[in-house]
Amino acid sequence: MSATRIGRSIVVTGAIETPEGVVVEGRVEGSIVARGHVDVDRRGVVRGDIVARTLDVEGEVEGPVTATDRIEIRADGTVIGDIRAARILIADGARFEGTVHMDRSRDDD
Amino acid sequence: MGAKKATIAASARVRGRIAGDEDLLVFGRVDGEIDLRGALDIDASAVVKARIRATAVRVAGTVVGDITATDVLHLAPTARVIGDLRAGRLVIEPGARVSGGVTVEEQKADGPRRTFESLSPMLGGPRFEARKPPPPQRATAVRMPTLEPEIVEPSDPPLGESQRPWTPPQRGRVETEGEIDAAPRRPLPQPSAVPETNKRRVTVKMKTRGEP
Amino acid sequence: MPIDATKPAVRLARGMIVRGELEAPGDLVIEGKVEGAVRVGNDLFIESGAEIAAETFAERVVIAGFASGRISARTSVEVRSTAEVEATLIAPIVSVADGARMRGRIDMVVDIPEASR
């Protein structure tokens, strides 16, 4: 089973779409639309939209993020942009600038 | 088993440009460009409509686009390629289907091993017609233009803006009712339905960490 | 038909030069030089050291020497590691070995499977 993995030195300029998940260890400038889990690694950078079922941010995200289920910003993580999710977890030390929209009624979008 | 390789999974699709300094496995779809200093493996399930440049390329799937491999280009029996092929070394296995130009020139530190010496300056194309016999000895060496596949250096402009050093966002800056304009950059390439993400209206509702 | 280089075939020896049209109903092995048109009913061998500059038709072609022009085969064209090719190759199967030098074209009908996604 090979998941989509944007390696550390990889830069994707454009749109990533997948019914599964994405691990970002490198850089994405554009958008990620996934129906699975998106993981922005400690050194990962995303400038653009992220849409996922669940999202973990340990790196940096600049752009609106939407999760049908849960978004977690870990201690090393940074999110600059609006967050929309049913559940949101922002760890102590995480950095966040944006608006939070909690949407518990959202099952599937 | 070593560290996991950069991968575009079978069900995934990337529209735009993929650049990097590592190996990449493609099982899914790519529309755009691939610019790699590393080995690119295009699996049997992959469909890549892109201009491809990499150090080494193995194709077992479908490619529509020109392929340039600094080192070896290998087409497996299941390869389907429409596009021009350029490589330092070429291997095409029986079964591969190809339509396009082919240029193979061994790349050594001191340049190509040797140039082609043409018996007659004919390079495929129109029907050959009988002509006056050439001089008895081997014809004057026709120096084919030296083809030098691009060696992508770290500072090479073709890698473009995505290779610009990343500057960390300014910490502690609080914008109210303003627009965050990320560091000025060129618009994202076409074609893609990528929404314009550089500007975001941000209403700060949460405190930033205590920094100046 | 499997290639058997030891089977008696028309052989154009090294040092021989043919200019014009060359037609062989069976196999043809070229060790010399041919310039013109070559039509082979069965298999065509261009040996290492041989040179051919021609519009070529054969059942199957194996190139180990220098070939330029347009080379068409009904079954396959095999480019060996010692080959130098400046030609357009037209055949349902084309194989190229590591080490071969080539500058030309390969023309096949390529069906692109359209992804259903």
C-alpha cells in the first residue's frame, strides 16, 4: 500500500486530489483535496487550501483548512488561515491565526 | 527497507508541477511537469501527461510528453509513450509502444563518446531516392550537434520560484480586518482549478503567543 | 521465424558496397555497405561494422551496425548495443539495448488508455 507522500525536497505547485490521504514532508503551493487523512509533517509547508477528513499539522499551513472530522494542530505546528471542522484540537505551543468555525453537524461534504 | 520514497499513489492526481531532489514513484496521474534530480519511476498504473526531466527515468505506464533523462531512460514492456525521448542511455524492452523522436547520446565527463559519422546525411523522413555514389572512403564525419541534456544545478532558474528560499512568516504580526498578502509570488500555473490562495481575509480571534 | 545466423543466407561481405536496390527473398546478412533500398522477405541482419543507408523493408530487422534511413519491419526491429541508428524505425515491436546510439524516430501506433477518473 503506497500512500501519497510529498517528500522533503519535493515541491508541488498546483493541485493534489486524492480519495485517500497525503503526507506532506516537503512543500505544496496550491491545494490539497483529500477524502482521507492529511498529515503536514514537521518540516512540511502548505501554502493553499487543504480539505480532508482529518488533518494533523506539525509543520506549517497557510491557507484555509477544512476537515469533515477533525483538525489537530500539534505543538510544532502553525496554521495561518480559517479552520473549519467538527472537532479541533490545538496543542499547547501551537501557533494559529485565523477564524475557527466548528461545525458539528457536518458529516460529509 | 529504507525510508519511504516520495510517492503519488494510484488513486491520486496532481495537476501542476512536481520538482525535487529525490526519487519519486508515480502510480497515479500527473498533468503538468515533472522536474527531478533523482530517479523517476512511472508505474504501469500511472498516466503522466507532462514534460518530464529527471536523472533516471523508468516508464512502465503511460506518458504523453517529452522525456529527458540525464542518465538512463528505461521503457518497460508495458510502457506507452507519445513524446520525444532524450537520454544519455536508452533501453527499450520489446512490447513498449513509442511514438516520437529518439536521441541517445552517452554523457561522459568529457562530453559525448563520439559523434555519429554519416554514410549519407539522411535522418529518416522522405522516401530515399537513389543518388550519386558518395566518395569511396567513409564520408567526412558529420558532427551532429552535441546534445546536452540539462543538468539541473541547485541555482538553476528553470526550477523557478518554488525553489526560492522559504522565509518564515513573521511571528507575532497581528492583522485585524486586513488582508494577509503572502510573500509576493507569481500566480500559480495553469491549468488547474486552484483557487487563489495568496490573499486571505483573516479575522484574528485568538491571541498569538507573547511575542513582539 | 527464429533467427539463426548460421543458417545459409544471402551475405553481403565486408568490403562490398552496394548502391541501388537490393532485394532478398529470404534472410539477408549485411557485413558491408548498402546505400539505396533494401527489401528482405524474411530477416535482415545489419552486423557490427556494417553500414546501411536505405529505405528498408523486412519481416524482422536486427541492427548491430550503422543504420540510417527508414527501417520498417512487419514484426520487430531490434537495436543491439553496438548499433548506431540515425533512422526512423517503424515496427510493432522495437527494442533498444543499453549502449546503442540513436538519433531518429520510433513510429508506432500508441493507444493511450484513458483513465476513467
